[in-house]
Amino acid sequence: MFHLITFEKVVKYSRILNPLKNFEEDIRVFEYRTDPLTGRNTTVIKGMLNYVSRFLVSDLKLLNSLVEKTRVNCPFCPENVKTKTPMFARDFLAEGRIFVGDTAITPNLLGHAEQSILAILSREHYLKLKDFTPKLIFDGLKGGTEYLERLNQSDHSVRFPVFIFNYLPSAGSSIFHPHMQILVRDRPFHLVKLLMEKSKAYYESNGVSYWLSLISKEKGGERYLFENNGVEWLVPFAPLRGLNEVQAIVKGKSHLLELDDKERLGLAEGISKVLRFYHNQGYVSFNVILTSGPMDEHLDYFSVDLKVISRPGIQTLCFTDAWALPYLLWDGEAVEEPEKLAEKIRAFLGKEEN
Ligand SMILES: [Zn+2]
């Protein structure tokens, strides 16, 4: 019953005469993997991580100079938060902003949805990825949830929330200072809509949640990472983007208002672990999406889901991995085998514990 998910892959080869090997014949391997829920293709290209790795590290001198430059007049630094960030309307929140620990929750000046909120996470203007502590991330999730609860009481039509992180310009952030965004709309974002539709169809034909089936199938396997406070962490078989992508599933919870502090801690500790791994690999930049079903209804067929990826380094070349294939052709590409990534993360976390 719990093993209805199939992991399909097709392996293709091509031959070239390689100038780096005195024009000897070289065989290259392309693995087409089908996402078991959506059917979307991700091509796993062995050896690609090695090829792109020079774009993933940072020019630390340049990075430090940008940190100093952007610190001047940063609206999110503690001395400016109360004068340079917007406040909520008085009838929504009399105090204007929500504070939890070092996190400040404020509306976004312009925004990306009818409800577009910022969680400013730290008093520090810049953090290395190893310094995103579980407490800092937890406070952001907690403050964001307080906002969602208030929103849910005042306006039932805005039902679909996501939390996202964009850290540093190479991850699409216009502001250096560590922050999360909470976007809430009357309609789901495209990916959430797709996942909900496919999850519903899976549930209707199999009588069981895809997400619980996936955990049951992956637990203890070659892509599985760890469990933390009701949250399961793994590397997806066919990643969305494929640059060090890790996934977390909150078991049995279909929307963000169903999460309790224990699960928020499970998410925060897991994100912090993955970011420490990224730091260890020399990365400085990342994105996270935390997706949710509608806030006014529990869905047996759906689960709160998180994806985290690393992004390119800060360099004068301005390399981006948002190129035509993933960005416009909507296909996935993984720069190494997901199983190999999972093995590296497990080894890193194992060493940390000892
Ligand atoms: Zn700042």
C-alpha cells in the first residue's frame, strides 16, 4: 500500500573526442529522472558539479566590500528598523509591527502579493551561513505565524501563504540584511497549485497521501537525511533546481497554521543544519520555499513542504544559475547525483555530532 511511488529514470550516453584527453573517446552520461508526483523531468549530469564549482565559491574581498557598502543606510539594521520600515495599518495591528526575539515583522514597502510581509531576522547586517542559528530561524517562523493568525482572523479570503528566503543578491535579494518574506494570496502560487492538484489525484487513486507514502518509501534509504521534531528531511529524487537541493516534509500537517512550536523547531534546526553544510562547502547564498495548503481547511492529501537550495557565489563575473533551461524551459538539472549529495550531508552532520 505504501509503495505505490515509482522512481523512474532513463540513462542516455553521448560520445565525444575530448581535447582535454588528447582527443581520446569520452562517454558522457545523462540521467533523465521523472518527479514521482508531478512527472517533471530533471536531468542528472554526472561531473557537472565539478565543472560549475568555480562559480559557486565567492570572492571574499568583494563580498566583504559589498557587506560594508550595503550596511550604510540599511533599513533592516537595528538603528533603522523603526524609522525606515513600513508599519501595519492601525486597525490590523495597533503596535504597527510584531517583534519576536531579534525578529521584526513588518509589511513590505512594495511587495509581491496582496499580503507581502518581511521577517527581519537578525540584528547583524551580514551572516555567514553557519551563523543562521535555529533560534534565529525559529523566531522568524514564529513571528510570521503570529502575523498569519492575525490575518486569518481578519480576512478569510487570503488563504495561501508561503515563506521564502532569498539570501544575498545571487539568490535574488535586493537587500543583504538576513530576512524572510511571507507572501499570502487568495490563490496559490503555480507550484503549490500543481502539487495540490497532483496530490489530490494521487490520494483519489491510491487512498493514501503521496507525502506520507514518500516518507515511508524514502525513510532510511540512500536519499534520506534525518527526522527532527516531526519534520522529515531528505534529498529529492528529481530536484526542482538541483543545486544542493534538500527537502523537508511536515508529516500530517497541510497548512502553516497547523504547525506547533515543536515542528517550527524541527524546520529551524533542519534549515540551520543544511546551511552549516553549505557553509562547509564554501557557499554563501541560498533560497528556501516553505509551501502550504489553504489556511482554512485541513487536507488529508497534502503536506507542508520545504525546499532549500544553494546559489552561486558573489563574484565579479556575475554568473547566475537562473539560465534558459530551468528558468524558461521549466526543466530541472541536477549537477550531481542526489544520492551522492545525501551521502555528503550525512557524513558532514555525522562529523559535527562527534
Ligand atoms: Zn542591515
